[in-house]
Amino acid sequence: MSKFAFEAHNVSRSFGVVQALKNVSLGVAPGEVHAIIGENGAGKSTLMNIFCGKLQPTEGTLARNGEIVNFTSPIDSQQAGVGIAPQEVSLVPNLSVYENILLGAQLTKGPRIDWKLTRAEAIEHLHAVDDTIDPDLRVRKLSKAQQQLVQIARAAATKPRILIFDEPTAALTYRETEKLYSYIRNFRAEGGSVFYVSHRLDEVLALSDRISVLRDGAFIIELDPKNTSKETLVNHMVGRDVSRAQKALRPDFEKADVVLEVEGLCRAGEFEDVSFNLRKGEILGVSGLIGAGRTELAKCIFGLTHKTKGKVRILGQEHEIKSPADAINLGLVYLPEERKQEGIFPLLSITENMAMPNLDRFRSLLHFRFGDMQKEVQGYVERLKIKIGQQKDRITSLSGGNQQKVIIGRWLMKNSKILIMDEPTRGIDVNAKFEIQRELRRFTDNGLSIIFISSEIEEVIDVSDRVMVMHEGRVKGICNSGEASPEQLMQLAMS
Amino acid sequence: MTTVTKLTGNPTMAVQRKTSLMNRFWRWEASGILVALVALVLVLSFTTGNFLSSYNLVVVARQAAFVGLVALGQTMVLLVGGIDLSVGAAAGLSAIVGSLLLTSVGVNPYLVIPLTMLFGMGLGLINGVFVAGLRLNPFIVTLATWEIFAGLTLVITQGYPIRPLGEPFTFFGKGDVFGVPNPVVIFVVLGAALIWLLTQTRFGRNVFAVGGNREAAILAGIHVKRDEFLAFGLAGMFAALAGILYASRMDAGQPSVGEGWLMGCITAAILGGTSLRGGQGSIVGTMMGALLLAVLANGTVLLNVSGFWQRVIVGFVVLLAVLVDLFRTRD
């Protein structure tokens, strides 16, 4: 009899020639939180997908309470008591919150669904995770964070004995994360088992009873969180020493030119009376809870939405930015949060993705000078240290972090002056994250100015020169990042 | 608008405020079609003398019933995120097979309709095998089966109608219940049954889930392929029912049965607020959509507008419906 409630025995999985998982064995005992960490591409999600029956192992077996089980679909895993809150929100946008929670498991009376009972039970599951979400709203009306919470309530509603969380806090704010932790602790106290995948090492250390590190599809080491440091974790994840992004010397910005000046900007229902300026070479961090209006502000400055009131000056000149095309022509670029949906062209190559807005530069009378284009793209690939196979590969062949760098290369190539980055490091692995944080300083050294939106307060402080905190659509304060502690900023963001 | 400004900075608050009856009405997918239908009926009853006569209303309702029945099945397929281009041809082939069952095989007239429906369901399930089972594109699969079904109809009939079908079989298409034509009664009863199925059973909710987010449905442990498969089966079944009822009404299994029903049924569903992307729509909307098309056709005749203009008008109405939907969802 195994001591594990659920375990993998020598599980391997390959996709064509790529070996995503190599001979991995690990398990979770009742009443235990087992964290799985690793860089992107380490095989965590593949393993989780095998656990929940979405993928089948090419070799090896799964066992539930010591008995071998064979999951051919998520239906099987659910019946065995395994529930998953997947990384990507996977809900039906046009159905209500409560129906999504009990999707496919509505309570029935004969052939009929008993809507009253169904709703009541769904609300119970929802409230265990969050009690501020309206259960009758359609899911598409919810924010990203709220959807993630509904997703978690969904997983809980299958009444699992084993719960798998794949990056549950990626979109969550501080307060919601705390609620999730207490939910997980309760679940554990009742004898439930948890597999917990996360990039946030602090929370892994705080929450888990055991940590397993995966690298390149293989199991590396099991660690006890009580006597492990973050640095040790990172070193095992990447297989070598990584020094944290250095706090670069902050130049004296008082004398630098103001490149962007926003004065009294309003957009009804989203944000109000926002004023700030951005100097040449500066990184301005924007912090706040989800729903504070940061993304809305960025989209408005970029011309995706229209302001109700206020002024935007670029290099001292007032401009009416009516569309993204206007903004780009003025040298202002926005890198959206939803990289996949709004940033990349998944069917095109790396070269085309980077050169897309710059095609005119490479046009001769009748044809594109592809040679020149490739040469210039290669320059940025090297400057930004983008890990690629060949330029003509599809951009989707790259990891998330490297895709992001291609997009940044695109705008450097376009000779942009101001970059607004919305959660650029969300959901990418630690190594690529540090790399991007380091790169940001290199960009600014080349004359770029950056507005850096992030929900991770420590990251904002590490990366930015100044931090602007927003709360419910208003600016709560702007301070030099050297003078602020994470706790102070959090206080500002929440009041 | 001032109240909205005051809620600045907390968009969820704005959404959660008490919604008026009017707002709730507009949020309903079929609100646009209902308004259009009422407006059109009002206009026609004032501009023509005889639109509201019971005779004319019966004509309109019967006209709506045939395309409407096909549209009910099409709506199921659209809701799971598919499309079935073969319904018209399936209706034609089923009508021929049903007529032959009656005349050549000598099947009991009362069994002909259920058997034909089963046959039509089989045709739909063939589409289902390719689309749900093999994950092929529904547009291409049903384009192919459309040709196959239509071709088989001609092969079997050599282009000649099968007639007469005779009493008592013609009662199903020609008879009435208290003055309401049988096809209309069947249309309304089955429409109500589908509404119940879609709103009150797990299968019905799964249909919305599969069309709204297939991935989420899979993860929720829903038998996605089975539900898609069944939706195509229902589309075939409803098409066959419409086809055989039409044959019954005409007292002949004509090879041309079902021609023109494809565009009609998709138009009815779209007018009724069903999304081509799946996951959104309603049976009530589709039924009103079918009715609107019939009223339009009837109105152009009553107003002495050339029949040639009718298609132009229908085209504009569809564009208008899409525009209304655009403004409705942009809240």
C-alpha cells in the first residue's frame, strides 16, 4: 500500500521527437501540499495535463491510493477524485458564474435540472473561494482575476480529493491570493492532497510541505521548504547560478527631458484625473490591484479607447491620439497583457513578426529586401539575446519570454520612444523574467522610456525608477522606488 | 449618465447596479427580432387590409413552419459551434425515402413519419461522425454531404415526383387542429420541447458549453463529441420531418423538396440572435426569425411588391438584425 493518495510512476511523454517528460516519479500524500516548480518548458504543465487525463503518458503509470489507474479523458480523472484549476482560464463566457461552476454536473431532478439547488450549491463553492463575485453575472463580464477565482471554485465543485493548481495566482492580487491560501490550507486540513504549480517562489515556500523541481522534463530534486532558500530553488530550476536583476544606478532624471506628460486624464467609469510625467530613460512602475484602472489608462493613452477629458503631451507637444496608429507614429507603443491575443501573429515567422510594422523600410520598388530585413532582425535577436532556432520558424515555436522579446525587438526596430508594458513578466519563467528585467535597463540606456505595469510589487520596486500607485481609477501617489517598501505600496494600493 | 460617472474607478459596481426591466429586455438575445416582428406586423396591418385576416395568418404560419422546423435543428448545430449546409438536401432525400416507404414498401402511413425522421437522423449522424468524431471542418463536410444527398435524390427519382401519396397520409401536411394547420402545431410543440431541452436538461446546457468554450467543456468532463454528434443528428431529424410533412402536404414526394431551405433556416437562426461562433442563441429567437421571414414574404405579396425585390429586402433585414445585435452587445 502506497503512502501516496496519487502518484506518477516513471511517467514519460513525448510529442513527436520532443521529450517533454522523462521518467518522472512523484506523488502526493493525503493532507499534503506538494509544489512543483521549474522553468517554462520544464514539463510541469505536461505532467499536470497527464494527471487530469487531458494527455496520456507514452510510458509509465498513474496510481490512486496505490492502485494503477488509466485516465483516457478528464472524465476519468474527475471520477477518480482529481480536480484541476488550469493555467489558462477555461470557462464558458456566455453562461452565468454559477452555471460555470457546476458545468456538466448540474443537480438534476429526473431528467430536469433543479436550478434552485444547482445555484445554491454553486454559490456555496464560490463563497469558499470568494464572496464578492455576483453568481448571476455572465462570466465574460468578469475581470481576469475574478474568472480565475471562478475557475478555482469550479475545480472545487467536483469535490476532488486531489486538487491540482496550475499557476493559480498569476492573475490574482494580494488579497485574493490570501483567500486562496486559506482555502488550500483548509482543504489540506481536511485530508485533501494538492499539487501546486507556481512561478512565485515566495508563495511556494510559504504554502507547500514539499517541493519538487523539474528541469528539461526530468525530475531534479525534492526539497523541504523549511530549510530551502529562494536562491537554492532558482539554482535548481535553471541548473546554474543566477544573480538577481541588479539595481542599476539610477541616473539623475531631474535634468532629463520630459518625453510624456499626462495631465488630468479621465475616462468615465475607468479612471479619473490621472496626471504624471515620464522622463527620457526613465522606468515608471505602475502598481495597484487588478481593477485599479492601470490597463485602462494604458489603453487610453495608446488610443485604443477615447479619453473623456485631459491632455497628453509628447515631447512637450500636445497630441490628440485617436488610434494606435497615431500613437505608434508618435513613437509610443503599448505591449498588451494578453500577448497571445493582441501581440503576436501566431502563424507568421519570427522575422515577419518583428519586421511587421517596419515593412516599408525594406521595400524596393517591386519587392521586399528580405536579406536586409533578416540582417536587421538578427541584430536585435543578438542584442536582446533571443533564443531562436531559425528566423523563419514560427514565433509560436519560442517560449513565452522569447516571444515577448521578439515583440520588444519589433518596437526597437520601429525606433519607438515610449514603451508601455502591461504585465510583461506574467506567466513567464524566472530566468526569462530576470532577463527581461535586466533588458529593460538596457532599453532605457538606449534612450527608451518605459511605463511598466505589474501586479508584483517587489518586481515593480526592483525594476522602476519611480512607482505610481493606482487605486480605483485614481493615482494614490508617486514615489521614488528607492524610498518605498513593498508594504507601504501595498497599503497605498489597497486604501 | 451622471450615475455612471460617479461610480468611476469601479467598473464592477456599475455592472452590479440594479438593472431596469428595459435593460434586461435588451440583454435578451431575441429582443431585436421581437421588436422587428411587432413593428412589421403593425405596419402591414395598417398598410394592407387583409394581413390580419385569419386566412392570411394561417398562410403565413404554415409558410413559417417548414423552414422553421429545419431552423430548429440548424440552431442546435449552430449552438455547438457547427453549421449544417446539408439540411435542405437531407430534407429532400428524406422526403423521397419516406414517400417510397409509403408507396413502394407499403409501410403503415402512421409509421412513415417516425421512420423518415429516423432516416434523417441517420443522415445527420453521418455529418456528426466526420465533424465530431474526426474533427473535420463542418462547412466542408456538410458541403460534401449536401451534394451527395441532393445527388442521391435525383439518382433515386430520376427527377420524377413520387405520387400520389393519398389519404390518410396527406392529413399530416394538409389537416388542421381547430383551424391551425398540422405543420404549425408540430412546429410549435417541437419548438417548445427544444426550449425545454435547452434550458432544463444537462444535454441542453452542455450544448451551450460546448459551443461557448469547447476546451472548458472537455475539462468539465462533458462528453463533447457525443453532444456535437447528437446536435447533428437532431438537425438531420428536423430536416427530414420538414421534408416529409411538405411531401404530405403536396401529396407528392418531389425531388425539389428542401431547395432554398438552407439559406432560410440559417437566416432565421441568425435573425433570432444565434451566433455563428456558437454558444449563444435561443429557440424562441429562431422561431420568431422563421416567422419574420414568412411575414416579410407575405407582406411583399400583399403590398404588390415584385417578388424579385423580396430577396433584396430579406438581405437588408439580416444586415439590420446584425447591426441591432452589435449595438445591443456593446454595453
